[in-house]
Amino acid sequence: MRDGTRVIRAGLPGFAQGEPFLPGPTFANPYHLAGDPSSSPYSYGRYHNPTWTHFEQALSELEGGSAVIFASGMAAITAVFSCVLRPGTVLVMPSDGYYTARMLAEGYFATLGVEVRLASTAGDAQMERLEGATLLWLETPSNPGLDVCDLAALIAAAHQQGALVAVDNTTATVLGQQPLASGADFSVSSDSKALTGHGDLLLGHVATREPGWAERLRAFRSQQGAVPGPMEVWLAHRSLATLDMRLERQSTNALEIARLLASRPEVQSVRYPGLPQDPAHALARRQMKHYGPIVSFVLEGKIQAERFLGACRLILQATSFGGVHTTAERRARWGGDAIPDGFIRLSAGCEDTQDLLDDVTQAFATMSTGGEKHP
Ligand SMILES: Cc1ncc(COP(=O)(O)O)c(C=O)c1O
């Protein structure tokens, strides 16, 4: 089966007369349980839940490994770090990846005695820092800079050094690229983004081909206790069915917006892995099936970027990415990333392509006349 079919069928329990295709969320803390607890698949809500089981089955089918879900992407990242890293171990991670993951590594795990080494995604710079590494963390395309690294080459080099490899696959999603098939030990994702795509929930997962790691991650989830809610998980499973369609439209919209931006004199630079002139394009083309929803571009400075955002009528000002609504923000407002003040991260949604292009064009025109809504 192809991706468009797989996402619709993934994790559904199969034919059962009179039952729904996808059972509704199960809201339960205790389950009926007499005698030996191992006699029942469900006992207590922090350990397991039938709604989790269906969604984990869906993700496992798509990832080609065993998936364990968490209450957010950061909870999934924390679980991998916590299960793999110990005092004296070495974590190699991108200097330009998701800021909060870097903060968790440098602000918490480093204080426990983990050595954290940073190197950029571009040019596979992490390759040079692998000696003695315990865990290589990759993020490609990186958020927010959209650089791409060579998964197969970095994974092979890390394994040669005896290191495990985790790929944060949030920006690409499992339909954009398959870290486990490329040899990674862990495929990690914030499912708050494109995977579920409606901007209405927080969730994350880790997939692995090694049953022992899946068991350790599950045990960590139960012991640490911040587990996903059944309603979020059910919404996520329902939303997964449209992933292929959403990515197709989002990638088309992102490419057309990137092309338009590249033609504008106000824009100093544009990054989108799907643009033929992008420095990451050749590698992305080899490695990715969809180039994804995120485009980044640089205007002259903070004032110009805020003017542009204030002049957009359809494109919403918000953080996060990957949803059906097109959003954009001046990323430097948060601090923490090495980016210029005029850097905008735009996430293309599923709206009509021409309407989005019209909005970008009118925003530049409005900006030049000083008529923006929220300068
Ligand atoms: C690449 C990446 N990984 C992980 C996360 C964390 O996900 P969550 O917000 O679901 O905790 C984010 C959030 O923006 C992200 O961009």
C-alpha cells in the first residue's frame, strides 16, 4: 500500500460487526481487574490505555518500528535522553536545532555530568565530533534554519564509533523521511506539529526497532508519569488519516511561497529545501519524499519583519508550525537561535495556493505604504 492509503488504515483494529472503524477515546483510570494483574491488557491509566494502543499501532506501522507515545515532543526527547545518557556519557547534537532540546541538554543533562557537544547541521559538521560519543542527535531539516544533513552517512559514522543515533523527525514527519529505514536507533517526533496538523493538541512519540529500548521507554513513561490524555491521542489518530494529503498541499504551498519570496527585492535570503537553488536541495531531494511546510526568509531587520507580519491578512501570526492554517513569526523574538532580527519562519498550511500568494504580495505592498494592521 502507498502512503495515502497507509495513513488512512494505520492502527485501525479491523472488521468487527457493528463497531466503529476507529473506537472512540477510552477515559479510564482503573479497569475491572480481579486477581492476577497480568491476566488483563489494561489495569491502570498511567500504564496503558486502549486509545494509546491503537495510535501506537498506527505509528509503529508507519515508522517500521515500535512506537511509544508521550504527552509532548519534549517529553519524548526527555525520555530518550533519560534512558540513554548517564554521567560521563557524550551527547552530540545540532547547534542549530530546536532550541528547547538544546536547553534541556545544556541546562539539565550537562549538570548531571553528560558532556554535550554542539555542531551545525549544514555540512554534516557533527561527523567531526563523534569520537567517544554515546548518542548522536540529528534534526533534519533543522528548525528554524532548514539545513539538511546526510542521515545515512552520519548514522553509519556514529555506529562505527559505537554511538546510538536519534533523529528528531518533526519537521519532515514519517512520510517525509524514514529515520529507522536509514538505520537510526530512534525516530523522535513532536506530533503537535505536521503529523497531526490541526493545531489543537500536544503529543510526541519515539519509535525504535529494538524491543528492549521500547520497553525501557514505556517504563520511563509510566514511572515519570506525565502521560498523554486519551482525547488528544484519539484526535491525533483521526488527524493522521489526512497526513499525506496535507503534506502534499503544504509542500506545494511552501514551494510556491518560497519562489515568490525569492523574486522579491525586499527579501535578503530564502531557505526551503524544495527550492532548486537552495544549498540543501540536492541532499534533500535524495533523502526526502516531501520537503514539508516550513519556509524561512530574511527581511532587512526587525521593523521590516514586523511590518510584513502585521500586513498579512490570511497568514496568522503564531509560533509552532505544520498546521492546516498558514502561520508566520519573527523568530528572533524568542531569542536563543543564531538568526538575524529580520528572520521569519513561515509554515505553509492547506489554504488555496493563490490566496496565500496574493496575501504575501499584498503584505509587501501594504508594508511599503505603511498601512499594516499591527505594525
Ligand atoms: C524540531 C522540534 N522538536 C521538538 C519540539 C518539541 O515539541 P513539543 O512542543 O510537542 O513539546 C519542537 C517544538 O517546536 C520542534 O520544533
